[in-house]
Amino acid sequence: MKWAIVDTETTGGKASPDRITEIGIVLMDGCVRVGEFHSLVNPERNIPYFIQNLTGITPAMVKNAPVFADIAKEIAGHLQDRIFVAHNAAFDYGFVRTELEMCGIPFSGPRLCTVKMSRSVFPGHDSYSLSKFAPAMGIADWGAHRALGDAGAAASLLQLALERVGEEGVVPHIKGYAAPSVLPAGWTRERLSVIPPLPGILRVLGKQGQILYVTEANHLLEKATELLSNPAKRGSLAKVKSSIVDLDFTITGSPLLAKILAFQEQLIQKPALNRAVRIPSGFGPDMRDQVIIEAGRSLSERTALVLRRGTLLGFAYYEEDESLSQQELEDRMERLDVGGNLAPLLRGTR
């Protein structure tokens, strides 16, 4: 299994109002460290004095550091196709996800908290805070309260856990990585892992390629694993689990486009296990003419959704370094043609 062990230093405790001041990432394949990344980050806001005293990171240190947007693609590349690991993962995952999404890069995936893992794998300790637990496990002088040092200490804890209980003993502690209870004929857990951790449309197929179920997904792999792990949560899917022959997916890059195209497909294909859908009501204030820009299918690509006279006309992909006129964008556009207007689906999303 591939891991990205992450630690962040921040200006405070809440993602969005607070920002990252430093990030460290240790990359591991199995038990072996294969790389690392580190950078101070200009948070573009004040660092409170008590945070400066805790981390030693001062405004002068980050003044000429890159802002997060300057290194966002590089960070996303390090995290791609790896399990996100951190000591108190909810904190670091929340900050990294928020920062990436502010840069137009959707991020979601399985994550492992080494605090929760350690309580199970190494029970009986008085404290599982990194500053007390790491020395108790023989990890010393790692550079506490600095990102790469703390990430390295968490990586050492993961290595110790893997040595004690193996991957099979760690996997139950990974959020969003449940083992599927149902797999289509010919599919294995390894084959399932080829589904990318990106936004898109997921389809469950029956015999002769019949579409049984269609859904949007912010994270295709996580959604597929969830569906196959808990088919009973979708009662109709549980009834036909023996008829599931294959899975299919389309990467959209944009969660909003995934929502729109999945709805369009449900409307046209009428999959047996989806609830019937109808063209949404146009009730509400008129939506102004606009081009909505979203993330694309790669880090350098963007998605444009074109709204004119209150109607969602269609979408187009383009490279971020392309300079397109309005007409060129609309010439490239794939039109939405479902006999109605899907613009009301955008209400509440902008």
C-alpha cells in the first residue's frame, strides 16, 4: 500500500479562516520511505503570538515563502493515489483539503489517523499525543511542532504498526477504505483500485451492459468501495447484488459537472435501481449569464459550464494556459439536450 504521511502547521485551529504556514509530507511504499516534501507557506495573514511560540514559525520566516496556491499542484501530486496519514488526521486532512479546494483542486480520499490506530495497536499508554507517545515508542529528537519532523514521527509510528500487525491489521483503521463485500464477476480488490480518486460518474452494470444504477461521486474509488461494501444501504442494489457484472465510470474532474451529468443520465437512461427523476423546476430568481469555472480532469485542465438566459447550455474542457474567446469556448462546448433546463440544479451550489 502507498502512504502519504502529512503534517501541517497553521495559524489556528479552524480550516478556512486559518491557513497553513508549513507542510511536510513523507511518502512510503509499504514500510519503506521513498520520498518527502517540505515547504514553509505564506498564510497571507497574521500568525498569533502563541502559535509563533509553539511552532517557532514567525512572520519573517514566511514573508518570502510561496503562498499555498504556488505549491498546490505539487502537493496534490504527492497525495495522489496514496492513503492520507496524519497524527490527528481530521485536523491535517481538513486543512489540506480546504486549501486545495480554494485552489480549484478537489481532494477526497481514504485517511488514517495514527492516534486512533495507535490506541488499538499499542494499547495501555497514558497519552497518545505525539510529543509523549513518540518518545515512549523509542522515537526521539524528531523536531516537534515542525511539519516535516512531525510527519516523520508519524511515519515511524506507522512503520512500527505495520511491523507489528501488518497491512491487514492497519486497514480496519483507514476511513473510507472498507473492504467490499460484493465484487462484480472477475473483479478483485486490486482491480477496484484502478478506479481513480477523482470526481465523476459511477455506473453499476448488469448483463449485456445494462445500466442498473448511476450516481455522482466526488471520489470515484471511495464511492465504488462504499457501494460494494454496503449494498444493503441501497435496498434495491442489495436485491440484485448477484446480478452485478461490471462497473463503469467517467471522470469529470468537476463535482458539479458530475452532479449534472449523472442527473442527465438518470433522466435519459432511467436505470432500474435509481429513483425516477424529473426536470427540476425553474422556480426561483433568474440566474444571470455566466461561465462557471471548475476543476478539470487533470491538474492543468479546467471545466467551463455555460449559462445563458437562465439556461445551462453545456460544458467544455480547456487547458488553464489556453486563451479562449467566448465564441471559441462555446464552439468547443458539449451541449446538454434533455428536453429541459438543468440550470436549477446549480441553485445553492454557487
